[in-house]
Amino acid sequence: MYSRIIGTGSYLPKKIVTNKDLEKLVNTSDEWIVSRSGIKQRHIAEDNEVTSDLAGKAAQEAINQAGLNNDEIDLIVVATTTPDMVFPSTACIVQSKLNIPTCPAFDVQAVCSGFVYALNIADLFIKSGQAKNVLIIGAEIYSRILNWKDRSTCVLFGDGAGAVVLTGSECPGILKTSLHADGTLHNHLCVPGWVKGGETVGSPMVQMDGGIVFKFAVKVFEETARELLIAAGKRVEDLNWFIPHQANIRIMESTAKKLNLPLEKLIATVDHHGNTSAASIPLALDEAVRDGRIKKGELMLFAGVGGGFTWGGALLEF
């Protein structure tokens, strides 16, 4: 038994903030942002939008593309760092909004690696016979946890949601997965705040040591790719597509070059999405599926790295 993707979906808020717009808010420039990240614009949620709204719209697209009814979903996993509330989970709220009948629903918090963590969990549910059709969503509203006066972070992130439907199949789908974490590095990328007695203690904004994150990401992206290919008995040359977490075009291209992977096999949406954390891989996947680049039977590699530090990936046939 394999688990394979049969539907993809995405949602991006209508509001677009360009680098030129950010020049009016913080000491930065379009040239500075593009040269360091490759980002030209990002989508920002409206004040009345919450993460479950974005997640629900992406999820419904994925369910429709899969050719399923909502009542055929029997597990919901939402990867997010920006839930609607402390509890209940955003997955439960999405379940309610989509009128999906009683089934397990929970969130996964692995920051930018959240989608590959959720994909791994869903794969295990299907292979163990505990689920048939799993809805996996990566959804984020990072604009709510950014310091808009800190140019090292506020220019990098955007809001959005991507979703896939995973189902059991006798045909190859997910071939290998790999997950890792090193909690000793948690201070290098974090939001070091929490709620106590109705007040925020510490900082509720993203803090990041950019240089450390960059070097670590390039290192573990390459290691994860090689680990998965070796485990599956595949070569870099067998890959049709590399879809990494869309953090920074320099990280993504550096990884491709280390793997000797042609850049035309790298799917990049960071220029018009920004870094959407757990949503970035499914957003990039859906865009490439809908524009016809990704075709049935092609071999893809997902890879993510995020605060924690967490990292991992998945090798699969579409």
C-alpha cells in the first residue's frame, strides 16, 4: 500500500504588498530585498481573515480536484505556526467550516517544515489502515507576528495556504520520508513570547539569526535530498522536480547547485509569494500542477527546514 497525492489546492489573500510598498514602511529598497532573497512581492491577509479561512479555501480546492466529496475525508492535519487561537486546533475549525463529518483533526507545529511533517504523519495513517483519504493543509498568516520596523524579517514573509489530498493506492506515491530536529538551535529562529494572565510575556514577533539559518538550511537541504534518494535507490538525475520550502532563492539555488541539479528542475514561487512557512511547499506544488509543469508519474522531492530547528523531506511520484 502506498499513499499518493490526488488533489492540490491553494489560496492567497487578495492584498499584495510589493517591495516598493515596503520602502515606505521600513529602511529598505527593492534592490536590497531582491538581491538577498529573490522576493518581489507577498500576499497579506485582510484584518477579518484568519488562518482557518485561508486553509479552508485551499482545502476545498484540493478536495474538488481529487474528485471527492467532503464527507469522504477521514483525517485532517493542518501545519501552521499561526493558528486562529490557542485552542481548539485550526484543523477542527476547518473541519467545521467545510462541514466534514466526525474524523480525527489536529494541528502540527514544525514551523517551515510543518508540511513535510504532516505529510509523513498522513502517510503513516494510510499505510497503517487508519485512514483512506487525508486532507493535509499548510496555512499561515505571518504578517501578524512580524515587526514591520525590522527589515531583516518583515520583508521575507507572506500569508497563504496550500493543501493536498492524500489517498491509499496500490500505485507508487510517497516512496520515502525523512524527519529531523535539533532543539539546541531553537533560539536562532523563534517567536519568544507567550500568554500569561491575559498579557503577552516576551516578544510576540519573529526573531531570526539570518546568517546561521542560511548556512544551516543549505547544509540540511542537501543532506536530506541525498538521504532520501539513497534510501529509495534513486539518483539526482532521476528527479523531475525539486520543490523546497520557499525561504530564499539563494538557499534554493545553492542547494540545487550542490546536488548538480539543473535549475530548470527547481520550482520557485518565492519571488511572488515570499516565505509562507508551512504553506510554501503545497502552494508551489499547486501552482506547478495547475500550470501543467508537473505531470503524472514524475518524481518529486520536497524539503523543508524551519525553527526548532526542524527539517525533513519526502520523495514521491506524482
